[in-house]
Amino acid sequence: MVTTKVFKNGGSLAVRLPAGWVQDGEITLVRNPISGEIVISQRAARMKSLLQELAQSEPLEDSVFEEAISREIALVDRSIFEEQAEPDASN
């Protein structure tokens, strides 16, 4: 944990972060309205940009992934009252 001071930069308040702590310059601020605690996070900002990239990219072709999804759907669709064999995992 690092403690730092808040200073004025024009009409805004600013916090100086140690060099190397922020990779792409994008961070998320979360303020707890009850305690007033402010948390600076980079993880949420990175996740948001990753999700935006994935949403704009072409669908991925992966036979192993597709097979796993179809097996999962087959397990969900079966009745709890029916006795069914598990899919063959020898592949």
C-alpha cells in the first residue's frame, strides 16, 4: 500500500501514482458513498476494453471448445429421472 497526497491540477483534484503502476493510462475509480473510501483500480478498465475487443472480433473457431459446449448442453437438457450414460471422455 502506498499513501500519497491529493493536489489541485487546474479545476480538478489529482493523485500522483508511482511510475509503472498504470500500464495503458486507463483506470477505474470507485467511491463508497457510506465510508467515503475511494479505490483506484485498473483491472475493471482492462476487462472493459477486453470485452469491447472480443465483441468486435470475428467468432473464434475451436473444435475442442465447440465439443465441450455441446456436451454441456446435453448434460443440462437431460431429465433427473432418466438414467443416462455420461459422454465418453476417452477422446
